[in-house]
Amino acid sequence: MKIERIEAIPYAIPYTHPLRFASGEVHTAEHVLIRIHTDEGPVGIADAPPRPYTYGETQASIIAVVRDLFAPQLVGLDPLDREKAQRIMGRTVHNATAKGAIDIALWDLVGKALAVPVHRLLGGYADGMRVAHMLGFRPAPELLEEALRFREQYGVTTFKLKTGRRPLALDVEAARVLREGLGDEAEIYLDANRGWSANEALEVLRRTEGLGLSALEEPCDAAEAMGRRRLVQHSPIPIVGDESVPTPGDVSRELLSGGCTAVCIKTARSGFTQATEILGLCTGLGVDVTMGNQIDTQIGSLATVTFGAAHEASQRRAGELSNFLDMADDLLAEPLEIRDGALRAREAPGVGAEIDEAKLARYRQDS
């Protein structure tokens, strides 16, 4: 089986309400569907989410790098030769989500060729994950209302609170309202998306002491090396690296320099191949991991649960798998369902992301 052609299809689906956080806001999922066609028929599928404020990628840049650089070099390659594909793409710097989507699509092809679900190829530890729901910038009473609705409707009991606002009292109050409204049984953690300085993050930790928060993700820019190390040394809860640790090399740097004490893995930017390398680094060093979210579509969320469920270390904590519910629609022919606070990986060969062609025709932007 050989790669015959690669499609990079732009599409746009609106969110039901804007998602706001410290590094930006999103009103529409303007993503790129990647499809790798082979000479024997199977097609590998993945989703690339442009995040210009995080990785510097746009919808147009993803299409260009896939069409003009990656596709000409990957056509003719056997999908099983994933390391060759990694080497080819690695010659081009950055472009994380474009590379990640191609890698996931290659794994999808391998699973289809072998007639095996990819979550079993990757490790087969479990068939699903508990779900964490991400709460964006909104007034505290609205955040609590949303959290209570997700607990009642979907059984979700883990919540990630987007923070990084000023004055700090806004986020301190939101954390307090959520804890009082959800009770001690709910897990709550914070994600500041580099919105604070290290000193501000320390102040927030001081003012939220006693609320039982489980972690603080990317509180400040990793470039603030001394402040970040001081924060890690004095934090009573894990400091999670996210935007600062997109590659295995970045993970090594931040962990060995004391820049974080836990790592967020996002398959959208690492694919499954580099995500496996990152997970191996973390498990070898005894560092906890979380499975993060790029405000993913159902296609992206399916990729996350496929990888997260495959390994004990990544399945241990709830994964950020629910924000596709904030979208007005999706491209999957068979929608995902969160039941009893969990999302299952697909048992179909590959990743299991089959596309509704009518919806793709409706939302695509290049025709």
C-alpha cells in the first residue's frame, strides 16, 4: 500500500458561544480536514486545528505546508513507514498541528490496513476515558451553571477553569464559586494560558489555598525561566506545562530545568508518534500527564481518547474531551456520546472517524 495523494480541506463550523481564554478567543472552528488516500483504497483521516496565538499556524498556512511541502515528499511512501514520514516533516520547522494531523492520519491508515482499532495498536489499556470539561471566561455564576449542567446531563465531575485574567480576584472568585457549588467531590484545576507573571500565579495560589485545586497549567510564559522555577518550587500543587512542551525536546528541557512538574499531551500538535515519545519521557521520570484539548472537533476529540485510553499513565486522569459540545455541528457521520462522565474510543479499524460527506460539502470553504 502506498500513499497516492493527500487532501487538506478547509472548513468552518461556528461555536454556539465564543470560547474565551487568556491567549485568545474562538468564535468559529476554522479547521483543516486531512485525508491521505492510498493506491489500495483505505483513506486516513485527521483534523488540524489552527491556533495562531499558540503555534503560529493558520488555516491557510496548514493547507500550504501540506500541499506544497509535505504531500510531494510523502506521496509514494508506505503508510507503515511512519518514522520516514517523521523525518521528512521534521526537515520543516514548526507547523505542529499540520504534522500532527498527518501522523494521526497515517496511524488511521495502519489500523485500517490491519483491521485493528488504533487504541489497541497503541497499547490497548482501556476502551475509554473519564471526561474533563473546560470552562472559559465568563461570570462566575454562569460558569457554575454550565458545570452543574454538564454534571447533571453527562456525568462529568472534573472541570478545567480557564484563568489568567486581571484583576486576579476574577479568577479567585470563579474558583471559589465552583468549589462551593460543586462540592468537595468535584475535581477543579486551573489553566492560565501564560496570562500571569510568576508572582501573580503565586498570589493566586495563596488566595485559593484550601479550595482543593488539583493543578495549575501554564501559569506564565516559560521564557520567564527564573520566576517559573521559583513558582514550581513554592507551589503546593503540580505546575503543568502545555504550550511550553509541544515536543519531546521541549518536555525534556522544562522538566530538567524545573519549569514544570507535570505535562499536558495534545495529540493535535504531536500526533500519536511524538505523543508516545512524550509519554515515555514522563513515565520514565515519574511525571504525571494530562490529555489536553485544542478546542477540538469530534474528530480531534476522538484522536485524543484513542491515544489517552491506550496507556495506563494517560488514562489515569480525566481527559479534556467535551468541548466539541460547544460547536453548532460536526463532520462525523456517527457523533460521539459522553455517557456517565466517560467517552469511549471506537472499536472500528483505525481511529474510527468516518466523515459525513454532506456536512463536509456544507461547511468546506474551498469550493
